Amino acid sequence: MSSYYDEIEIEDMEFDEENEIYTYPCPCGDRFVISLEELQNGDDIAKCPSCSLLLKVVYDADDFAAEDDEPIELSTAITVA
């Protein structure tokens, strides 16, 4: 079983839209990082690239489920006569 430095809600992390990553300050001075792709794959551990600390990210996996299928658009209106 892994030991985590802390557990943080996804809402408390900063999202970088350009790189599609979430970050959170690490006590070592760097930042914990977890990618949007990792979250979509069900991963919940953000890692610091400069030290060995791990951060458990608390989030609703359904909010990050990968959208494989395009939503079906209803282009025909139903008219009642």
C-alpha cells in the first residue's frame, strides 16, 4: 500500500488547459502533477517530479470519463397535429 503526502480535492488543484494537466504545490518547492488523460484512465495519484512525495487526488471519475462516442443529435422536431 502506498503512502500519500496528502489527499486533495481536484477543485483545489490548478488546471493548465494548454498542457491538460492539474498541478498542486509540493513542499519541496516543485508541483505535484497529474494529467487529464491519467484522470480519464482512473488514475488518482499526482506525482512530484522533484521528490518522492505522492498526492492522492479526490475526484468523481464519472466527471472525467473519456468520451469515445459522439453524442447523438436529434435534428428532427416532433410536431403534434
